Amino acid sequence: MRHLGVRVLATLLLVGCSGGQAAGAKPSPELSSPRAVPTSPVDFESFAGAYRAVDATTYVINGLGHLVRLSDGWIRQLNPTAAANHFFVGSAFMVASPKEADVTFRVAGGRADQLTIKWPAQPAISADRLTFKETSVKVPAQGAELAATVTEPSTPGPHPGIVVVHGSERGTRILYGVWVGFYASLGFAVLSYDKRGAGDSTGEFPGEYASTAALSTYADDAVACLRTLSAWPGVDPKRVGFHGGSQGGWTVPLAMQRFPAAAFAVLVSGPAVSVDQQGTWQGYTGGSHHLPTAPESEIDGALRSPGSGYNPMAVLQAIDKPILWLNGELDGQVPTTLNTEILRSLGKANFDIQLLPRAGHSLLETGTGLVVDDDKATRLAHDLFIRISAWLAFRMSTARVEGLS
């Protein structure tokens, strides 16, 4: 994660990164987030949001046209047809043919308020859009003004709050719509923002490389956002925290250290290894483009040296707030085995460390973790959202485990 981000959902969700390196450093691959598909000519903003069916199943759509069923991580890309509000999905995430189902939207006032999914020889499933209040806000930060959106449930507050923190990419809010819809559907107020120097945010982008200085800047930006959300009317300042993906796994613990009011964090595909250890592992996998071919003993020996780059160990040792760590077992950018070993060696009861079978850095279930197989995946880690919702309900007594059945 010199270079880390998220294709989800980040998804989480999903964004590819290629990064630079510190001056004078040996060239090495960068840690990327789950990659996002290229921008579609279709404007999906009027369809983006969370929709709930009568059986409580929740579907989320982001501004890239990714359609996710939260109960099992089923994910598809919406493909346009000749009709403005009629789409179809294929047999896998980015595989359009053969067609698997039709997806139509009812639009009122310029925005969809209901979606209907029709699989062949099955009854149609309709889901009504959940009503959220969306407010644009400018967050003052050191040397920048961050363009952000606060998304609030329509239910009575005070609500718990969460800030969605970027990975390594020059990220904007559109990349994180699935996470926003997911957390808002659980009753959270969610703040998402354009990274400094990206989208509508001002300031200078520090670059992809996860230098100590860049991570410090990103952590300060995340703190500024959580401070804003903590003071937001209708938000409970005692129940606010962070969601971080990929490189955000380095950023968020730094932000928690600097803002003790942060009550929790959820980290997906996040590193507990040093920047140099991450870069070494990514070198063996080509950044999730191929399986490592070197002997395991050689790889293990090479990974054991933390190097001179940023190392999160001291920060992690000091954190006393609950953190959920979710890593794909097949991650080609974060060395999951060593990452898990480091986290467990800390012996911290406030860290809940969970591995996602068959998932790679993108959180898509491929069985290989390779980028080449991402488009053919049929779902994200199937219990990803249920794990997070259940953990929040247990740790924070905030989230309702609903809409995931």
C-alpha cells in the first residue's frame, strides 16, 4: 500500500492505482485499491442510493452503476438499453453477456424511487428507495478545502456517524457510493469527501506514494472530516468513527490517534505491515496481476524486514478503541498472512481480525485474488456486509442488522 485504495466498494467499491515512489527509493509496485471500472457514458447519479424490498433485502447502487445486494455481496454492472430507465445485468460483475436479469427504475422528480429486478422464470422483485438527506459541505483543512457530502437517514436521531476515508487513488466521492448507501441504510450519518487536489476539493494532491508526510496529511484531512461530522446536528459525537480501505488502513489509525473522540473504525484490505513490506509483497505478485513464483521461504524472509518506510506498529499498539480488520485471504497487495500475524501478536482485545475466504484486495470473490479475474466475479465476499453490520451492533450498539437477509 504504498499505494492503497478500494474497487467497492471503495467497493467497495473499487479503484486501481499505480503509484510513484519516494525520492531515491528503489522502484517497486504500488499498493492499489480495488479498482473502479472506467467512467460510463451513462449518468447513474439519479439511480444511486439504497433500496429495500418487502423481505428487508437491501440493494445499493453507486454512481458508477454498480448494483450490490448486501445480503450476499452479489454485484453486477448496470448496462443501458434503448429505454432511459431500463438496464440489464450479465452473468458476472463486468460480464454483460449472457443477460442474467432486467433492472428497471421508477423515476419521480428526476430521481429513481423504486427499482425492479426480473430474472427469467421468477417473480419480479421490487425495492423502494430509502430516503436520505444529502447535504453538500466544505470542510476546512490545512492548505485545502475538502468538498464533502453528509448523507443522513430520515429516521429520528441522534445517529452514529462514520467518515469514509480514501485509499491511495486521487479519489472522489463517487467511488464510495456503495459504502455510503450501506452505512446510511444501517442508520448512520455518513460523510464522504473528495480527496485534496481531486474532484471539487482544493489543495495539492500529495501523490500515490505512502510517505510518512503524505499519510500525515491524509490523517489530518480525515480528522477534519470527522470533527465536522461530530458537530453535525443530529449526530451523536460519542458514536462516530472511520471506515478506511486499502491505504486508508494506514491513514485511519493515525487519524484515531490524533482525534481521541473517534469511537471505532472499520478497515477493509488495510495493512498492518510497513510500507516497505507491502511493497515487497506487491513486487512478488505484480500488484495482484500474477501469483508469486518465488519459493515461500524466500518470500517470507524478504517480508520479515520492515525497512525504513512508514511502519504503523507504534500507532497500532497505542490504539484502545475497537477496530474491525477485514482482509481477503488472497490479497496480492497486502501480505495477508504476515498482516494477520502482526495484528494478532499485538494481543489487543479491541482488535477484531477477520479473513474473507476466496477474496482478494478488491474484496471480490475470485478464488485467485488476481485482477484479471475481478470482472468475472459474481459477488463480493458473500458475508462482508453482514460481518460489518453484526460487528457494529455488537461493539457499538448502534447498527441494526436489518436489510441484509
